[in-house]
Amino acid sequence: MLREKLMSASDTNCAKGIYILHLTLASTTRVHVGRLGRIGFSAGYYAYVGRAFGPGGLFARLNHHRRRAASPHWHIDFLRPHGVLEKIWWGCTSPTCEHSWAQGLMKLRGASMPVRGFGSSDCRCESHLIRLARRPRRAAFRYHLRRLSADCSPTIRCLPIEGPPPP
Ligand SMILES: [Zn+2]
């Protein structure tokens, strides 16, 4: 089902790319996040940027995030079970674009990076987890992304995952 959705929605049978998980936390939660330790997350709307260029590409990775990981590997795996994964945005572009995507989210009004180093152990970004004041609009995100880097601004697809459909 997920594979069909991914493949039918793709431009050129793209199997690798960048994605954003849209996670809502209903209440303030303290979570142990691997080496980052125990962290308090306030209730609200979070967007996490990742890249899927390994074996299995986007399909394997998005499938991984869709479920609640039994043995957490990435920082987001620790936070994921505490929220509702409403949807995933994804696009076919190069691996280095994930940093531009994080910057693009930060351009949205009310955006912040509450946890330094979250998901960005292997890059120079402050964080790949962005807290948003409200649900972002894809058009607004793409507007900022295009201004940051046209090369990193492909068509962005949306895959609904859990809960009520986003407005
Ligand atoms: Zn980065």
C-alpha cells in the first residue's frame, strides 16, 4: 500500500529522497532520546527532516517511521511513539538537500529548534527537528525552500499516515 502510494505519486519512479515527518504531541512529554538524555517536549506540532538514500530508499525508511520502532536507532525513533504521525512530505532530490529543508522549515512563522543536535549529529545544522506554531502549508514551505535553493526544491508529495486528515 505504502509502496504503491509512493511509486504512483512519484515523477520518475524515484525511490530515494528527503522527507519530513509531521508529528503532533497532545501533551507535554519527557522523553529519553539516546545520548541526548531526557528531554522535555511541549505539546504541539513538530516537523522532522530526514534523508533516505540507503538500501530500500524511501519505502523502507517511511515504513520504519510509520511504525513505532521496537529498538530505537535514530533520535526521532525515541520521540515517534509519543506523538501522532499525521503525514509525511517527501521529494526526490539530493542527499545534501536535507539541510536546506530544515532551514526552509525554520523560515515558517513561529518555527524554532527546541533540541540542539536532534537528528543532526552528522551535519552542521543546529537540529533537524523543528517545532512549529501551527501546521505548515506545503506552498509556504516550498516558497522558502525555493528561495534557499532551487536545486533542493522538487515537487513535494504528501502521504497521510495517522489521525484525522490535515486541513
Ligand atoms: Zn543538517
